[in-house]
Amino acid sequence: MIQKLLERGGDLVERADVCVIGSGGGGAVVAALLAEAGLDVVVLEQGHFWTSRDFDQRENEMMPRLFEEAGMRLTSDGSITILQGRNVGGSTVHNLCYAFRAPTPILDLWRRDHGLDSISEASLKASFDRVEKSLKVKPIREDEVNELNRRIRSGAEKLGYSGFVTKHNREGCVRSGYCILGCSYDAKQSMLVTYVPRAEAAGARIYANARAERIETLAGRAAGVSGRVVDHSGRPLGHVSVRAPVVVLAAGAINSPDLWLRSDLPNTSRQAGRNLHLHPSVMVAGFFGEPIDAYRGIPQSYYVDEFIDLAKDPHSGYVLMPIVGFPVLTASSLPGFGKRHSRWMRDYARLGGLLVLLHDRSAGSVAPGSAPGRPAISYTLEPGDATLLADGLARSAEVLFAGGAERCLVPFVPDGLEIGPDDDLSVVTGRGVSQGGILIASTHPQSTLRMGGDPASSVVNDFGESHEVPGLFVADMSVFPTSLGAPPQITTAALADRTAHHIVSRSAELVPKRSS
Ligand SMILES: Cc1cc2nc3c(=O)[nH]c(=O)nc-3n(C[C@H](O)[C@H](O)[C@H](O)COP(=O)(O)OP(=O)(O)OC[C@H]3O[C@@H](n4cnc5c(N)ncnc54)[C@H](O)[C@@H]3O)c2cc1C
Ligand code: SF4
């Protein structure tokens, strides 16, 4: 059963074996597997239950409807935009379907430096296999690579840069290009059409418009969740109360630590809310000689990995990913206004971008903000990371030119920097990347309730269970001990799969028989 509390009205009072908070990349997997194992599961999801029938491909309607803080979530200094889904299915409803397993050197790093003895490529293989099967992960076919991605591949190959066409989780894709706004064709294998229906079929009760605001404990153990029924803008209406001996926190790496800290849960290591990594990204726009209609077709299929070598240095590097925005998003991503801005927008059909996505050492924090669901997010780029991003901007322009772009625009604020193929790219690195000096975005916040073997330096153990609150698990991107350095959805789901199997194996102990 999936129920929209906004339409039903009233309060929600429930009792279950397990209460899962959040129905996205981690929460939906746990909910489905626990329900299929026979546990009585309630899912609380703050967002609404929208389906393919509601996704109308209009960004002015979809962005406020489907994204956290209407797509305007920012770090406290206003310098970094953080995009996260706020709906049944979470951010997987909006992601671009790059499907990668966690890089082996990163898993080795986690095992070696974070005391995660049971984490390895081999120990996670079964979880990765199950998740990839459920999400129908497969290589992107040659005929599915769109014009922008073809041009970027051609540019990278001319320069001798390493890159490849990736795998994705789409089935029957009609190549509309609207992935970020939700797939109107149910082709994207997001949680909305995979694990959420499985959870529902296995008897989980999934409540949309139910915002968790406090994790309850009794005698030091997890005991349930309280919160509010909320409308589309987050305005509180009725009350929510769920009693459950197992609570799985999967509200994403910004809201999960916010909820943890608001609930006054033990935090002896003082790590809850810290170590925030963002995979921050900056972009360069390229204008080609003829229309390439980059917004049509699969948005991202090629991936340039020349500038990251995790086996050599598991702590840093960056990748380049093709990117294109819809008209409003593009207009707001290009700097300035007036005639110059209008000239760029008139060239929309000839425009295609390249995104520099950083495997960041820089670490920020999340703290409770002015109201539930409005956390205060801090993040400062370390100088070395800023240099890498600036280098990535220059390399992006180089690849776009080699792929046939006639002009590139680096969206420095406020005026933007236009360059041609013969310009010296040191003009880009010389200007550098600073917060507030260029648009910086994140779609991969992570690591704020990190896993680790040592309770003095981590929040949860290798199966996602709190070191200090028995029965409380975390199953979202918060648990990554470091930045992942690769697209995270498959790793998030695989770790959630592992946590779910662990809970099932301990269910006799974790879920005492109910007396009434
Ligand atoms: C635009 C975009 C593009 C992306 N592209 C890719 C890609 O190509 N490949 C890739 O691997 N990854 C990609 N990602 C990242 C991927 O989607 C995430 O790794 C994954 O969704 C993370 O899962 P999660 O469970 O941590 O969080 P989410 O999927 O965000 O789920 C969290 C859920 O919790 C809910 N929630 C939050 N607070 C509360 C509360 N208090 N009470 C109840 N519910 C709450 C939210 O509404 C949300 O539904 C992309 C993300 C975005 C936004
Ligand atoms: S490109 Fe494919 S997966 Fe993306 S919205 Fe269109 S049909 Fe769906």
C-alpha cells in the first residue's frame, strides 16, 4: 500500500517491526528486502507520490514539485547548489543513470584506513549482483550515444584522453532526454519502478507526505519515529507516530544527519553531521558550429576518466561528464544578463557542456537549521581541490574544442569568460575556482554519518548499525567513509542490500515478538 497522507488527511499512528525513513536510493532497497523477508515494514517519505503520469517534462512545474527546497537548496554561504529528490523514489527519480560499482581502490581504502574489515570487492559482490539485476544495469548501446556525447568522445580520443561509454539502468528508453525531471515512460529503472513496487507488493506500508522529525529511543535502543504530515512546501499538518524496534535512517546525506542531531541521539565521536563530501562540480559550455540538440537523447553516456587514478591516489582526482540543461536551468547557469546572455541563449541548440566532477578531499558539515528539513550546510573547498577544479575547466574546454566547439564559455561570475580554440587555456586556470566566483553544484552529498570500525571516529559500523543505539541503522549515502570518486547510486543500493540482509539475519534478536 502506498498512501498519500496529504489526500487522506488526519494523523498517522502506526506500529511495525521496522520503520524506514526515506524511500530513495537506500531506503527503498531496505524496505523491499525486509518486507520480502516477512518483516512488518512502514516507510515514511516526506515527499509526494508522483508517478510517470505526473511527469510533464516542464521544468517550471517539475523542479519545485520534485526537488528538495524546490531545487534551491544551498550551502549556508550560498555558493553551492545541492540537488536532491523529494518524492517517493528519492533522487533516483532524477538521476542520469550512470551505473558504476564502487571503485576497488576506494573499498580497499575503506577497509585499510577506516577499520572496515568486512568491506571488499568480494564481500560486496553478491549485493552488487542483486542490485544490478534488479535495476537492469547494462552497457549503453552505440546507437544510444547522443550527438553531444559523440562529440565529447571524439574530442577526448583526439587528445588521447582515457574515456568510455558507461553502463546504465534504463529499459525501453525512448531517448527523450528528460531524465532529471522524472521519466514519463517508466524506462528509467529508478526506485519508483523497481524496489518501491516490490516493497509494496510484499506488504510494506509506504506513507508519502510523512516527514520524520525525531527518532525515538527507549532504554538506549531505537523505539520508533515521530514527525508531521506535510504538504508540498513542507508545511506541517497532522502528526506522525510509528513505534518500531528497528529504525532505518535513509533520508539522504543532508537530512539524515540533521534528523540524527535534532533527535539528540548519542554522538560521542562527534562525527554525526561532519565529513560532508559533495563531489562538487563546475561546468564549461561549448558552442558548436551547427545545432547538436544536446537536450535530445540519453544525456550522459560517455565518461572521461583521464584525470583520476584511484589506484595511485585514492584521495583525489576528477572526471568529466557531458551535461546539458533545459532552457530555464541553462539560462540560470549562464552568467550575466542583457544582450550577451540573450545571444548565448539564442544559440541554445548549438550548446553542450562538460562537467568537472571532483573526488573531493574537502569536507563540510551539516547542522540543524532554522526548522526541520532546513539544515545548515557548510562546505569550504581546500586550495588543492580548487586547483583541480580549475584544471578541469581548462581540460573541459580543450575536449570541447577538440570535439568541434567553436567557442567556449566558462561561467565565471558575474561576466563569464569566452574563449576560442586558439586561446591560451592558462587564462582559465589563472582565474581559478573560488566559491562565489563560479557556479558550483552537487548532486552527490555523502559521508555525514560515516561507517567505521572505531566508534571513536565513526557513527555506524560496517553493516550500517549505530555504534551507540542498538536497532538504529543508516542505509543511504551518509555511510560512505570518504568521497566515493564515482557515481554513487549503485554503491548506495548495494550497501543498503547488505544492511537489509544483515537485519534479516538478526531479526529474531532485533524484533522481539509483540505482546499486543
Ligand atoms: C540530478 C541528479 C543526477 C544524478 N545522477 C546520478 C547518476 O547518473 N548515477 C549515479 O550513480 N548517481 C546519480 N545521482 C545520485 C543518486 O541518485 C544517489 O546516489 C541516490 O539517490 C542516493 O540515495 P539516498 O538514499 O542516499 O538518497 P535519496 O535517493 O535522495 O533518498 C532520500 C529520500 O529521503 C526522503 N527524506 C528526506 N528527509 C526525510 C524526512 N525527514 N522524512 C522522511 N523522508 C525524508 C527524501 O525525500 C528522499 O526521497 C544523481 C542525483 C541527482 C540529484
Ligand atoms: S531519456 Fe530514457 S530514461 Fe531518460 S526520461 Fe527519456 S525515456 Fe526516460
